[in-house]
Amino acid sequence: MKVSLLLFIAALQQDVLVVPGDREEVPIAYLEYVPELDGHHVPHVQMEVMDALAELGYTVRSVDLKVRTEGRWLSVRDLLEPEVPPEPRMYEVKTSSGTAPVTHLGPAGEVGGALFGKTVYVSAGHGWYWSSTLGRWATQRGTTNGIVEDFVGTEAISHYFIPMLLNAGATVFPVKEPDMNSNMVVVDDVDAILEGQWLAGDSTGYADGWVMIPSGTNPFELGGYILTGANDEVTARARFTAELPAAGSYGVHISWSAGVDRAEDVLVEVHHAGGVDKILVDQKNHGGTWVYLGSFDFQMTGGEVVITNQSTSVGQIVTADAVRFGGGVGLIERGTGDYPAAGQTTGRPRFESCARYHAQFCGAPATVYDNSSEDSKDDVGARSRYAAWQHPDGEDAVFVSWHSNAPNPGTGTSTWVYGPDGPGSPYEFTGTAGSEQLAQAVHAQFINSIRDAWDADWKDRGVRSAWFGELSPYSNPEMPSVLVETAFHDTPSDAALLLEPHFRFTLARAYLKGLIDYFAARDGVVAMYPPLAPEDLVVQGLPDGDIRVQWSPVADATSYRIWTSEDGVGFRFEKEVNTSDAELSAEHHVSLAVRVTAVSEAGESFPSTTLSVMPACTEERALLVSGFERLDGFSVPKEDMSAWYLNTPYRFDQKRMNTYDYSIRHGDALSALGIPYDSIEASALIQGTFDLSKYTFIDWILGEESTVDETLSTVEQTLVTEYIAQGGKAFFSGSEIAWDLHFKGSDTDRQFCEQVLGIAFAADDAQTYTLSSGASFTALYDVEYADTFNVVSGEAVWFYDTGAVAGVVNNSVFIAGFPWETVADTADRVSLYAEVIDRLDVPSIPGVDTCDEASQPADDTTACRAGDAECDISVGSDVHVEGIDTDERDAHFVAQDTGKFADASVRSNPRVPNPDPSCTHLGGITRSSTTLLMLLCALGLLLLGRTTRRGPG
């Protein structure tokens, strides 16, 4: 409707409006308003009025907009024509069979989880939109207290919430792009490699090749698709193979053509770095759009998704349209100015954009995403309208939204359902049935979880109702819908919590548990939650060449899955056990990365810390201690977004903070030097039952561990002191050791620092990322405050390019003021690590020569051993072995998102053998007076990478 005059009226009631002390009445507020006003726009106008009055000192809790017509005042909302929900797609089929849209098959082909058979439409709230008023791209909320609401929820959902839902068995339809990877490769059906008989479809499908997509253009109406007949065995395959620009984690989406004659359990295989995941998709619905399968690790050489014709729906049709790897950058053309702030597209990663543009990219009609006057208003309705458009009749689904609140000084959490009036009005629910029960279940979990883990007095703001367009039953009458205002981004204390990764993890798990509670209560079953990740991991090589893995039992876990990787990129399933320890078959002198997940009927946990191990036929070995546990708001990186008028907000990206797998890189160095090693989490070490004395050398990884987390606790200091007194040798690296122990620590801490480590604190910030040797520590994560030392005992051997001391060695300890794993160049890492071994005079560790014949290489190839004069390995940038490239693996270290709280797409079928040749049996280190020879051999071996693969066990 067109209106030219709106009048703001507020009752003078304490629960509605607080009037400043120097004023007696509320000003009458007139708004001249010309554009088309609709149901999505009214809340925005009401908020503008509230904001304007707030600037005058009024605290407004509720407003109404009235229009004078025919001699009386009527509410604007009473004059609006009801919104019409999106039309169902013509092929939409009632899901009476009970099949899930997407079913992930476990390692043994099993299915399940507390949310199996449920579909969750997830809204991450706001994002970039084109503002015709500003003439540029803008976020819907600005930077407050260093964070932007548009990004906070999106980052938490992508990192934690969606992976949790998938691990609990749910099908997930995000209403914004879920993948934070800005790389994107689409393989269309015309580029697929076909096996068996496939025919061209007779209707439309996705068309690839877009640099920009004009608003109003549907990319799923400009291409085609292919089809074949379903069979109980695979007789046809469509291979969608991608050459990816970098190794790392990629979200995988697929599309198909749906219809009543389509098969409902089509076998799809995702071939990734860890093997093959098998997934069943129901092609009767959700056609002509992107369907999210999860996130998977891929090598640079590419990934592959295979759509087969295997199905129990024999005689029906299987279709294949396109496969997408990664999230990409903005594609929808809306801007009219200059890059970056006003370019034709956002030019930003797609996960940051609002739902309006994602809905168009996913094939929704314009009635879904172009439903109001401005893009920002379109976005509000697009979230719920997209969910309704995707949702077929009968699908067991809910819509959930994640936001943060304003203004200061509010605090706490509120959960919202739809009602006829604005925020602050009396509770009156008029939304879709089931929403109230869902809200109550979710809200209880949020309040209880935050109070248990963070703040016992956390404010419970209750379940409330309001006319939020995102919850409107006029746009989405098909499923229960709730919106959670998690905390107040405007209030410093709440904003500080929102910055914390563990707080976001708590919020995500609370949302998950609330959903499980809702469905369990509705279905009359007992609510069960997926277990948390295993902790206190220990991985040890055994003299027979196998390895032993141990961890602490996890509450509610009924079994555990062990995953391994030779290259640290892709993890394959090894075995499932019902105890908290296991032994695995392995090979002498072959490094192996190990992680564990906990499993129950409710789902699977995120993976544990990843530890690396190299078994040998000797009990003499080194030990890696994984002591970098820090993941907090202080380590969240910032991004200069001043070009978009956002200053420099914090941007949560766990792969740039802590991926809990740095023992792999340290293990690479030990492996290259021919030193077998075990690994242990520091949390397991301090339990006091682990014997350090049997280890010749310890490498303690401290990263950016600092005062709050304690670099080395009193218990750990005692263990180290006793170990050194017994003749042990140790290497410590980290950026906060001297700061924590000597500058901020107790007398005991300072005494340990000086007498055992041989250093004193000099400065907290080296103000450089480069050593005097030219090596730079700029990889993996930002080392903002590298320590500099004063020498108490021993010798300064490493220096920053400023001349400050970066590394000190005494008879027993070598300590570095920066995390060694962040050294960017492979050759520099090897050189530095070899110097540590040499300076500490680490004794020779017997290697393959002591093994029995059964463990020797099958051929007559002589193993390359450090220090051997005949070890002639070319050192240079051209070193490459088929199957793995060092730069490729290093790139993955930067790109991957795998950690204790990271994406948990670890389901994988048994390993696929890879016959890549390599120097598989490394000898023990024999220290030579010629250090150069040792460095050359070590560097060569490290460049060769972890290429050995084992056949099926």
C-alpha cells in the first residue's frame, strides 16, 4: 500500500516507554513515507521510530504505526494485504515414504542419529545487501564492540551448528551459503564423465559459467540435466570431477531434477582425501536447487562426486545435474559503482551475503527473494520464503534463526515466535503450530547451557512474540519457526562473550539439544544428545610396528571411531571399538596422524585433537606433547573492512587460530630426521600416570598458549624438571612462554624459567615475523606477540632480524620464542629443527637396522638415512613425488578447518590403497660431524612427504 503520513503513538505506561526526567510527554512523531509499504517493511519503520526516539533519550519498548483514514486511526498492519506464500513447485511430492532427503551412511553402512529423518532450515540472519540509499554494499548491522552481527551468527553456524546437525543425522538447508571457502568450482552435467547409458533430460537444469548473475535470472532455468534408469546394482555412473585451486575443506552441494517418477534413495559417492563417503538422496523432491551434503577435505589435485543409478526404486528415474565444490564469492549483480564498496557484486565470500542472493543462486523464483521494496527488506522475507519454497509437503522440518540483540545496556537471551504486534507488546502467539513448543525447548537449553558454562546469573529474557518477518506464517506457514536473540552485541559484556569461540560452541550445542528435546517430546521418545569429543589422547608406537591409541572415556558414548591419515589431509576410518583404547596395524618408520570420535545412538562427536606417531621396532623414541589448547577471543583475527565503513572487526576463522593438529608438522620433522616418536595431549600427561623417562627427547608444542591457559602449569613444570634431571632433552616453542612464566608468573614460575629453561623475559613483542637467517614464521596462524629472551644460562643461538634473542639452548633445553610450526618454508623448518637436535646432542636412536627381516623393505632398495654419505637427495623447489606434493600439504595446513571444534565431516569408508612409491623405511638418526649431509637428507625426506599407503587391512 502507498502511505504518505504515519503517526507514532505510544501509551504513557512504564512497561512501554520510559520518558527522560526532564520531559513530561512523548513527542508526536510524523514520518513522511513514499515507497511501497508491506508486511516486511513495517517492522523496519517501527525500528526506525524507536531508534530516533532513543537518540532523544527515550527508552521505547513498543510502538505502533497508525494511518488516519475515513476519520479514524487504523493500524498500518490492518490495512496491508496478506502476504502470499511461495507457490509449491509443480513436481512437489508428499514425502509419505518416510525417507530422509539426505542420508549419510556410516562406516558400516548404518544410519541414525537423534535428528535422523528431520530437516532443519537454518537462518544465519543478516548479511551484505545492496543499499540504493547509500549507493554501496552494506551490512545490516554495523561494528559494535569489535563485532558485526551479520558475521557473528554466520561464523558460528558454519563452524559449529551445521556440522553438529549433520552429525546428529539431520538434513540441513541453510538459507545462506554455509561454506566459508571463497573458492568455488562447479562441474555441470555437460562436463561429467559418463559410464553406462545416460540420456538428456527434457526440462531445465543448472547452467554454469557465471561471472555475474543479473537479478531476476534463474541459473537453474538455463541449462539441462541427464537421466538414467534406477537399478539395484550400479550399471551407470556420472562422475563430476573438479580440479580445485587449493587443497582444503570444501562444502559439497549437488543438484538433480526432481519428480514423482524419481528414485528416492539414489547412491551418491563423495571421493575425498580420506576415501569415499556414501550418501543416499531422495530425488522425488528438492530438485532444481543446491542440496548441501557437508564439508570434505580434498587435495589440490581435485575432488570427485559420483552419482550412480543404484537404488531400491528399481524402474524409476535417476537424474544428475551439477555438483558444486566450495562457497565462492558474490555472484548476484546489484551494484552500480566502483569496487570494492560499490562494485557490481559484493566481491566478498558468499557466506557473508544475505539470504536474498543465496535464494536466487539456489534457483528460487523472484517471488521468494524479491518480495519487498529494498534488498535489506527483501532479505527478511527471503529467509522464511526460501524455506517454504524448498520444503515439500510432509517433510518433517523446522525453521530456526540465529541473531544477536541490541541496544546497550541490554543483556541475556530471548527466543521469539510470531505474534501480531511489535517487540515489547504482550505475548500473543499467532504463528505456525508447533513453534511455541519448539521455542520453549530451545530457550530452556540456551539458558541452562550458558548458566552452567559461563554465567550462573545469565539473564533469562523469556520466550516472546513479535511480528518478525522471518517468522511470518504468511511467508512460511509450513513448519514451526523460532528466532533466538543469543546475546546483546551492543553491550560490551555480552559482546565479549560473543567473541569467544567456546561461547559460540556452547550456543550451537544448546540449539542442537533444544531441537532434539522438541522432536523427542513431540514423538514421545527419550531425548539423547551426541557425545562430546574425546580428550586426553595418547598415541604410542609399539616395538612390533603397530600403534596403541588411548583416551579418556566420554559421557554417553557407546563406542569410538578411530581415523588415520598418512598425509594429514584426509582421514579414513580404521575401526570402531567400545573401549577407550585400541591397537592399530601400522608400519615401522611410517608417520601416521590419528584422531578419535565418540559415537552414540544420538550421533557422532567432533574429532579429538589430532596426534602424529611414527612406530619403530625399538622402544627408544621421542615424544611430542600437544600443549596448545588455547582458542579464545584474544586470538580471533581482525580484518580491515574500512572500505565498507566497518573499521576493523574481529572475524572468527578457526583455521587461522588453532586446528589442534600441529603435531603433524612437528612429526614431519622428526620423521625426516629418522627419529621415531609418540604423541600425547598435555592434559593426559598431567594425570601423572605417564612415564616420561623412557623418552630420549621431548618436543613440547605450546603455540600461542598463554597465561589464562597456562603455558606450563606447576604440575607440568615438575614433570619437566624431573625429566631433565634424569638426563632428558627437551625442545619448547611458543610465543608466550617467557611472558607467562617470567613476566606474569609466580616466584615458582620465574625460578623454573631461569633455572630449567635458562631464560628471562625481555619483551612481549619481537615486532617482526622474521629471523636473522631469513626464515619467517607467517604460516598457519598469526603470531602477534613473539617473545624475546634474556639469556640466564646457556647460549643465544637464534635471533630475530631486529637482533633480539629468539632461541636459547643449554645442555638440556632448547627454547624458541615463536611457534616453530608457523615457519613458512619447508627447508627453513627442517634446518631449524635439525639444529635443535644437533645443539642438544640428542643420542642416536636405533632405526630400521635393528628390525627383524619381516619389517624390512620387500625389495633391495636401500633406505635413505640421515648422515649417510651416499644419501644423495636433490634439495630444491622441483622435488615432487606423484600422489603428494609438499606445497600441497602445506597449503592444506593453511586452508583446512579440522580441529577439536571444527567441521566434523569425518565419516569415511575404509581406506583406498594408493600404490605411490616412496622411501618407506627410514633409518634411525646417526649424528654425523657433517651437519649439512644430515640436513640434505632430512629436507629431501620431508619434501617427499607422507607418500606411503597401506593396502586394505
